[in-house]
Amino acid sequence: MKKLEVIFAHERLIEVNNLLHKHRIGGMSFYLIRGRGSTKDETISPGRGLERKVPEFLIKTKVEVVTTDETASRIIDDILKVMSTGSNRRGKIFVYDVVEAYDFKNKDSGDAAL
């Protein structure tokens, strides 16, 4: 099993949610987070000689999902494809191995708990 953490611009949440539905992912968690990346502040020129800096700590969304190994690779490919288009293409995917999972209700474990 794999745990995917996907960090991206909040306005893309619906796209990610639809993509996870397409792969029949039953559950996900998401959080609004603040952070900064490795890029430098960008200057915005709204006109008439004014300049502003983009805030260093931007609001992003982090989605967490646990899935089977084979589904994880398909989800990663689709997220990379979808997120590489549009105006805001910044983000990251982190992949972790999940040793075991348990379901409280039916006491299933492993892939069956998903």
C-alpha cells in the first residue's frame, strides 16, 4: 500500500477530487496549509508605478490518500498530467510505504481495509 500526499493550489481541489473519484478512491483527507517553496517572491505591478511582492507564505491544500500500489502509480500519472496544465502548476507529490492498515468496523486489514 502507498500513502500519497499531494500539495497544490487550493483552487485545484475539485480537479483532484474528481480524479480520485475516477480511480474509485473511497476516502481522502485534505488540509489547508501555509508554506513556501524554493521559488523567490514575485513582483506584481498593478499599474501607475506601484509594485507589490507576492506573500512568501502562500495558502495551499494538502490531500492525503492511502491506496494499493498499482492504483497509486495510475493516480500519480494522472495527477502529474492534470496539474501540468493551467495557470497554477506548482505542487508536489510525496509517496510513502504503508506497512499495514486496519478498518475499525469490519476488522479488515491490509488492502481489504481500504
